[in-house]
Amino acid sequence: MGGKRAAKNKQPPAAADGAAVVCLPADCRLAVQMALKEQLQQVLQHGDIVIDAQALERVDTAALQLLVLLRRELEHNGGALAWRGTNEVLHEAAALLGLEQSLNLPTATSA
Amino acid sequence: MGAVDLTQFHKTFFEESLEGLDAMEAALLALDSGSTDHELVHTIFRAAHSIKGGAATFGFAEVAAFTHVAESLLEEVRSERRGVDGELIDLLLRSVDCLRAMLDHTSHGLPAADADSEALRGELVRLVSGEAAPAPAAATPAAASVDGWAIRFVALPHLLQTGNDPLRLFRELQQLGQLDVCRAFVVDAAPTQLAELDPGQCWLGWELRLHGAVARADVAAVFDWVEGDCELTIEPIAAASVAPVAPVAVAPTLVAPPVAAPAAPVASPAPASAPRPVRETAAASSEGSSIRVGIDKVDALINMMGELVITQSMLSDIGEHFHLSQLERLREGLLQLERNTRELQESVMRIRMLPIGSVFNRFPRLVRDLERKLGKQVKLELHGEHTELDKTVLEKIGDPLVHLVRNAIDHGLESPEQRRAAGKNETGTLRLDAYHEGGNIVVQISDDGAGLNRAAIVAKAEQRGLIRPGQEVDDAEVAELIFQPGFSTAAQATDLSGRGVGMDVVRRNVRDLGGSVGVRSQSGKGSVFTIALPLTLAIIDGLVTAVGEERYIVPLISIVESLRLRPEMVRKIAGGGEVFHFRNEYLPIMRLHRAFGCNAAITEIERGIVVVVEEEGRRVGLLVDDLLGQQQAVVKSLEAHYQRVQGISGATILSDGSVALIVDVCGVVRLGQRGKAAA
Amino acid sequence: MAKILAVDDSASMRGMVAFTLRGAGHEVTEAENGQLALDAARGNAFELVLADVNMPVMDGIAMVRQLRALDAYKGVPILMLTTESHTEKKMEGKAAGATGWLVKPFDPEQLLATVKRVLG
């Protein structure tokens, strides 16, 4: 699956402020969540994490749950979760599941 | 939404349903003979189940209703709530017959059910314990026009693993009314560290409000697939304003204040392309014989084609710049072309070949029915079910075989008492064999019964005037007598015909297929009926002969010998007939030029060649001018292109493009014998 | 439109399902038992699987169980085509990991509505 490859290949490049950036694959559904989780675990100790959703085309509850739990652990450790490149797909799903605040999504539809 | 035309699937449905019934029957018979293989029950159930599903889908309500009851009964058997006994098997076998008839009627556009099928269905219904009336649609409180519903939905961890996603459920709810997600939460039991999380497990819960005049049943229907995968409460909004009893404590951490989900209409993709018109394909459902071909046979054909293309390109290569030095290569290429053509021909012919098992499969049922009817015990053995026969031959060989099997059980095999008295096993054995022999398929029906009753046959033949009283007849002649027309009379043609009755019909049917049938019998030990059939009707190996300006093909299989006669070998007999001496007997000479009215043919017997042909033990000599060689002939029916001609079985095209007629040896021998009898 | 795998040992039912879905623009692959369906699933990324329950060689329940064991099919909707008389089969199918079911007999409109429900 293309999604799986995308999730694995991206090395976390540092954002301008030093936060680790993790890109979501185009198809970010259940089948790739284990890979995404491993990727997130690697950067968990980094401090702040930026999730890049620019490529995102398909997303499911499993993916949003993973990110919710990521933020919870991150904030517990004193880090923060930020977004860039959020799109309509992400906003629609998060809104429908009532998880926009839990995900700390920006209110604008696009960053 | 344009209606989708399903009539194109009807033919497939009928075909597979009949196959299913065959499988069901075979499995029922296996159960009856004491097998306890549970897979048999599954097979029977599956067949009924598929027919029911298909019949209902394609709108054949009567068939569906009948199968439904049968299926319920079978379900009881499958779940071992009901045992299998002879009575049940009888009933189910009758149901199989009934369904066959119903399908047949349906496929011809006739009403499927009749008094018989209804009576049988009634029997099934009575047997099915507590066949409940179709459950009324789940009683739901009349669509209470409430303000809406408060829904509490907490996923169990495995929810996502069933392919259900709360996102999808919520989208469905959105289509019913205005959906507010009041609260989303992570349940307490959720792992607190990513390291412990299995991302395939769901730890989320929601409190939702669905506003609008929505029936509770419609809300519940959204969640019907996740019953057992979540905790769910659905309450009218007024009642829900009281704090709901939470079965799972909520994690306070990420509790978001009620957020009204933006009622942004989820843009459901426009129904893509308009449904394609389907009318033009409906015509495909018209009747027409079809054949199922194994993919291996098609692959073989494609391989052959590939080789043919290679040969063709090689030959055209030679042809383009031909030089005499390439003669050897050309010859090789032509040989290769010949080989390719022959192989391609064989592959094409194989497409028409089907295993004889489909005919053999009728017999367990037939044997079982006859056993009961006649009070005999029969063990049926089938061998060589995979032997393949031309489809046309296969379709026509069924009736003669049924006749021979009936005969063997009715008159060949003795009653258990008689067998015991004769020191035999009480259970008689009936064996069907199919195998290749030479260019033929041989089918044998053997029994270990009493054998032909010589005295009775001779007496009857005398009575019928087939032989003179007191005439000496050897065993082979006795065996032949039962195939004579007139040996039997209609008066005896009962449901179970006596030995001899209709045997002439059996022989005629087999002959029509280009085959022969004979019997060997040993008193007290049993009989063996042997049917020899051509591999295919479409191609014969023939000897091309010249008669005047015409070419006649004599099937190789009938030829005993060809010889040139010396004048002293020929004798004229009274009535103008001619005979010649051949291996201790006198054979009539049949002048083909005279029989078929050919001009410019050789008329002096010693200048021509006599081809001795044999059919069913009778021989005649055919006078022709010359033998031109052997050739495979693709048989073209004269009936189809012209009309039936006495003594001619068909026509073919020779390699030079001219037409040759194929001699019907049977017919010619009969003509010859008539001449001899008249002599 | 979606790539769909239709599994049924009955050629007429399978044909009806495939024909209907293709008419709606979906790309449909057909398989006549669970084993063949698994083989097909391994080489393709189907977005929806529709499967009969009672099939020879490998029935629908066993097929679902094995499909779910494949990473790529963990969250893919799998619908069982079943008859109303078998509620316990529905539950067995669910336990094996089926998403839901479509009750036979169904007509093309019902089929399309259900597929739309699953695919969104």
C-alpha cells in the first residue's frame, strides 16, 4: 500500500522551531496505524511534534484516536502537538467525531 | 435509479440450480447407504440454500417458498436436532424431483407450483418442528415523534477490527437528522502510553444528540452491525437530560465542552455515472445450448494457436524469398504445420468432451428406487467416471444406459432368496465401467446375476418366428436374438421392461451414435453388456475409395479387409445376387456403383476391389473401383444441408476441395443382408 | 469508484452482484469460494468485500477470519451475504470479523444502498 510506504519513508525533519515533523500518508487508515504509531514513538521524546496533514486524503477513527492518545502522552511529558497543512478531510473527520479540540486542531480549515 | 435487468442471470441460475440438485441427490443417496460424512449434510444444505437465495433474488417466489421449507428441515439436520432416516431421505429425494420440475416449469415461463408440489411442501412444513410464521417485523413503538434522540455510544476495543468505523456510523446518523457530538472521550481502560497501544483497538466513547423527527428503529438500524461491539443507549432527548448512567467511567482529561459539530453537509459523492442501460444484454438469455469448458482446455488451445502462429510466420518467411535450396526447410515447415493442425484439431475436439460421470450420477438414485420397488439388494459400482465423451454422444447415451441398468436389476440380478439358494451373496453387484479402447469409448454394464435365460429366449424367438422351431442356435446367436426387433412385444412393455423389451431400441439408439452394443452372458454368473462408442461424432477415420467419378469414404472402424477377387471366387445366386467365399462363409457383394447409381464405374468384380465391412457380426463386401488412401474426415450432416439418404451417413470435404460421401455401413449391411435373405 | 471483491459459489448471484456494482461504476473482481477470494485479496487492495456464507472449499466465515489476519485487510469492510434464517451465522460471521451483512434476497437497489452505506 502506498500509504504504508509514505509513513515509513519520511524521516522526521525538524521544523523551524526544532519540533519533529511527522507527515501523515495519503491513506491514513487502520492498515498503516501500526507503522504510524512506531514513527510517532520515535519522536515522542523529542518534545514538540508537528503533524503535517498536507498529503492526507483518507482518514479513519483509528488514526484520529492514535493522534488523540499521542497528544495526551505528549502533554503529560510537557510537549505539545501542532499541525500544519491541515485540510478538509481532516477537519471533517475530526468534527464528526467531536475530536477537534482533543487534537488541538486549528480552527481555520487550512493552515 | 434505473432498474437493473436481472433476466440475463436466469439461465445461469437454472443451470447451477439443477447442478445443485444433482449434488444434493448424490449426497442424499450416499447418506442413505450409510455414510456418516458430515460434509454430505453440508453439501445438501448448501444446495438448498443457494437455490433459495437465487430464486428469491430473481423473483421465483414459488421455488423460493418451497426451498425455504426444505432448507429449514435441513437446518435441523445440520444442527443435529434431527436424525436422518430412510423416510426423511425419501421425502428429500422427492423434494429434489419436485424442485427439478418446478425449475423446469419456471424456465419455460410456466407457473412453478402445482397441486403435487404444494402437497409435498405441506408434508415438509408439517415435519419441520414448529415452523414459525415469518417473524413480524420487530415491533417498534410507532415512530414516536420526539424531538430527537440522545445516544450514548462507547466502542468496545474490537469494534474497528470488524471493519466498522464510528465515522461511518456518524455519517449515517447525519443523514437522518441534525447530529451534535456533545462529548467525545477516551475510556478509562485505554493504555496511557503509545507503547502499549494496539492502534487496531478502539478506546473512544461518545455522547451524541440527533435532532429531528426520527423513528427509534431508524436510529437503531444505524448500529445494527455493531451490536455486541459497543455499549449503546438510545433515549428520547427529554429523558436523557437526566444524567445517563454511565457504564464506563469517562476519563476526565480530554473532555471537551459540548461542541456542536458543524452541520456541514458531508458532500456525498454524486452518484457516479448514470446506471448503464442494460437492455441490449438481455437478449443473451435466450435459449441456446452452452458448454462449460475447463480452463486447462482453453489454455491448451491458446498454446496451440501460439505454435500455429510461429509456424505460419516461418512459412511466410520462406515464401517471401523462396529459393529451391530451402526446399527442405519448406518441407519441415509443412510437417510442422500438419502437426500443429492435428494438435489444434484435437484440442478443439476436446472442448466438446465431457466426463461420463454426469450420466453415471443418475444411477445411484435409479438403483435405489429399483431396489425398493423390486425387493432386491444391489451394490452399484461406478468406474471410469472421468472418461470423456463427446457432448452430443453423452446427451444421447443416457437413455440406453438407463434401459440396460433397469434390465440388469429387473431381470439379471436375482432376489436375495434366490441368490442365497444359489450360494451367492444376497446383495448383487452391478458395475458400470467406462474406458478408452482404441479410438473408442467402451461402456460396460455388468451384473453378477443369473445370466441370459437361454431356454426362455429360444422359446420366445421361436414363438415370434425369429428362428425355426428346433433350429440350432449357439450362445452368440442367442445373445443377438434379444436385440432383434420384434423379439419383444408392446404388451410386456411395462414400467420395468422385461429383458429383451426395447433392446432393439437400445441398439438403434447406440447405432445412431455410430456405436455398437453386444452382450456376453454366462449362466448363473451374470451378463456383460458392452457399448462401444466413437470418441466423437464430428470426425471419423476413413478409407477414401473411388467409385466411378465419385469418392466414397468407408469408416475405418468397420473395415475387416480389402481384397481383389479372382473370378472363380464369385458365385452368382438365384435372384441375381452375388456372393464370395471369405473365411469360411459366403458374403454378399454389394456393388456400390449400383447402390448409389454412379456412372463410369468398374463393373467387372475382378477388376475392382472388394472392401469387407462388418457391423454387429454381419459382413458384406463392398465393390469399389480403387482405394485412394486413408483420411480423417470431418463429418458434415447431409440432413442438415440436404436430406437423409439411405446408406449414407454424411459428407465431407476432401483435401482437393471436392465432396465425398460417407458410407453408412450399418445401412449398407442391412441392404446387403436383405439381398442375401431374398436370395 | 471502489475496488470490490464479490465472493459467491453461485454464478448467478455472483453475476448479479458484480453486474449491479459494475453498473454503478465500481471495479469488481469475482471469486467463487473463500480460498480463491483470499488469493485475489493478497494481490489487490480491495476496499470492500462481499461474501456468501455457505461455500465449498472455504466458507465465508473462515475466509473472513483469514482476511482479517492480513494487515492490509484489518479495517476493510467485509459484508456477508446471508439469509434471514441464520441469525447465528450472522453472529458467527461477526465474531470472525465481518463488518455487517446483507440479507438475501436483495435487489440491486438494496445492494447499491448498502454498498454506499459502507463506502460512504
